[in-house]
Amino acid sequence: MFNLEAAFDTLRPVSRRLEIECEIDYELRFHMELLAEENIEAGLAPEEARRAALIRFGDLERLSEVCRETRITGAGAWRHDIAWAFRM
């Protein structure tokens, strides 16, 4: 017989990973827009301000990758540390 609860438990890590990726993408976009707005206030044209923000941020794809690795690995390490503490 099909166990719906078990199916949801299986999909939960995938769902959480997608949620983390969306949060990271949102945060990066937010900071890029903020930096672009600061550049516009400093007198740059909107397109030039966005380009300058991209240059200052660097490789967004790599930065996003590092954030994901840190966030996902950090959560796993935290769980591992808690499990180790209970065993002790």
C-alpha cells in the first residue's frame, strides 16, 4: 500500500533545498539592486549603475554556488554536531 507520509518525508529534503536556493537567489538580487541604487544616487545612469554593481559583485553564479554550499553544508554539520553531542 502507498504511504503518503513516507513519500512526503522523502521529498522534504528536495523541497528544503529548493527553498534555500530561492532564498539565496533573492538575497543576491536584493543586494545587487541595492548596490545599483547606490550607484544611481551617486550619479550613474541606470544601465551603467547595474553594470558597475555586477563588476563589483564579481561572478554571481560562483557566489551563489558558494552560498548554497555553505548554507546546506552548514545545516548538515549542525545536525551532525547535535547528534554527536547526544551520543556523548
